[in-house]
Amino acid sequence: MKRFLDLAELARAEVLALLELAGRLERQPEPRALEGKILGLLFMNPSLRTLASMQAGMARLGGSSFVITPGQGTWQLETRLGAVMSGAAAEHVREGIPVLASYCDALGIRAFADGRDLAADLAETNFNAMAALTSKPLINLESAVNHPCQALADWKTLDDLGVARHGRFVLSWVYHPRPLPLAVPAAALHMAALRGMEVVVLRPAGFALPQAIMDKARRAASMSGGSIRESDVRREALAGAAVIYAKEWGATECYGDTAADARLRAAHADWCVRGDWFEHAAPECRLMHCLPVRRNVAVADEVLDGPRSAVLREAYNRLTAQMAVLYRLLKGL
Ligand code: CP
């Protein structure tokens, strides 16, 4: 494995092998496996879990890492091609990324969606332009429409919890005061489809996921024996659910138009996961969310603090899953 940019670039068997490796490293730690190796981490956007778990994972395998957060102690980085750099950014990624890559054995990049042009974000225009600037092993730490590290951790969490392979996985839109990117819902949808689950995308009108994201997940489902459908009827979608995967995202109907998005979402402030969402779900139904989560806006205290919540296990598995990715990229075994 040379790059870890999208779970869809791996065969299903390779994903299963990564999950097996994650479990093995958890049971039998290898604290010297990546001795002498250095991971560079470029965060164009904020993070808690991804940043900390990548550094911790590298250290637990005997390697080391450095973090660059442009504008916070380092030069602000320009990403636009052809930009006249007379503003705040003193350096362009066209120099910055090759320089950073020359200091390390593998590089991770986080670069969120621009959020204005849906076609450009779906094409991963910005992330791909940065990825093309290095031939070093590369990890996608969250791009416009993908978050493969989160997806791998979520798959491991489903396995850890004993969620049936074909169980019902409800990816539910939940409220947030402003539009959030499509990366996590797209990655979670694809992951659950590739795992073989009965996936229901539950969302209000105006918040359907783009066709390209749905089509990609349907292809994964067809390979794994899973299924995908959409619903805007909460009671019907949640009936029999094994997992409610709560996630906030922007209105795709008016992508990039924050005023129109605000008008649409204002009617859906009641899309906050509460205890009664589980009334008709499977008895053991679990709540998943990638975090960070706004308490009592997206998910209520009673759910996050209750026995159904798997959010801390998901966050912990960022470490275990990424250790497998680092091991595979840097040790190759
Ligand atoms: N879920 C996730 O990627 O968390 P961070 O944004 O804190 O890294």
C-alpha cells in the first residue's frame, strides 16, 4: 500500500486485512516497528482526534512525527493555483508540501471542502492538487468528500461491538447551526455499504447526498451484498436499526449558498438524536458519531451519556485503525 486516500481504492479483502492488523497490534503491541520513521502532518483545518491519534499511533509504533498548522507558528500557505500572493499567505503549497515531504517518510494532509463549488469538491480538486506534489506515502486526514481514517475506525468499531454484517445502519442527518462538509457522511455511507450492511440514509428534503456519493456507495453495496436506500421518514427508517450514525452536513440543494442553507435547516432543529429515536430500533441499537458533537443540538445528553453511545470507542479506534495504516505504509507487511 503506497497511499491511504480513499477506502474505495482498496479491495474489500485489503480493508479486512487492515482491520485484522489493527486488532493484532492492539493485542500484541510492536513498540519498535517503525523505529527511525518520521510522519509529517499538515493540518490546513482544525482537529482534535486526527492530530492526536496520528501522533500517538506513530509514537506507539516507535516512530516520531511533526505537525504543521499553517498560520499558527508557521507561514500561512496558499493553495490556489495562479494566485497573486499579496495577501496573508507567505508560502505556496507547491513549495511547502515538497519541502515537508523531504523531511519525512510519510505525509498526512487534512484539507476540508471549499464549500462553494459542489462539482470541484466532489472531484477533490484541492486535495488532489496537493497530493500530486509528493510521491511519498500519503494519508488523507480528511478531504472535501472523504475521511478514510474515520471510516476504517468506524468499521472496526462495528466489529468490536458485534454489529451484524447485514444489520441496518441508519446514517441520519442531524442539526447543526451551520453547513458542515460531506466528508464523514460520504465515508461512513461507503464504509457501511462495503461492509455489507442494510444502509438507510435518513435526511430531510434538501439534504440528500449528491448522486456521485450515492452511486459510489451503491457500487460498494453491490460488491458486498449490502443495500442502500433513502428516506425522510424518521420512524420508518429507524425501525429495526442496529446503528444510528448521526452526522451533520450542509444542504446539497443549495450548496455554497449559506443564506439558503440557513433557511432550509431552520425548520429542522428537532433533528437531535434523543432517547425516543430508539423506541422502534433493535434493542441493542448503538449511537455512533465521529465527534466533535454539539451536545443537545445534534445528540442529546441522555444518549451520549447512556449505554447506547459508542462515540468514545469510535474515537479510540482512530488510534488502532491508523496504527495499522501507518504500519502498512511504512513497514509494508
Ligand atoms: N472525527 C474527527 O476527524 O475528529 P477531528 O476533527 O477532531 O480530527
